[in-house]
Amino acid sequence: MEYGPVEAESLEAAKAQIRKRLGVSRLPLGFQVWDLAERPLTRWRVAAAS
């Protein structure tokens, strides 16, 4: 969550905006971008004690 949610009209537009913020031509390997409508953020997950 270092770069926080980005508001964009499409996934490709979000990636372009992130590349511009980082000042790079390609996103780093392992960098994940997804639509929050499809996959909401979960801040904390606590495993149930057994």
C-alpha cells in the first residue's frame, strides 16, 4: 500500500499513472495492480487462535 489506491478510468490508465509517478517506463517485476471493485482491500487479517 505504499503507493495507495489510484483513481483511473481503466486498469491500463492506472498502470500508466503509476509508471509516471515512479518515473519508470515499465513497472517493477512483482508489482500488482488490480481493480478495487473486483478485489477490495483488506487491511488486517488475524488468524483465529486454536
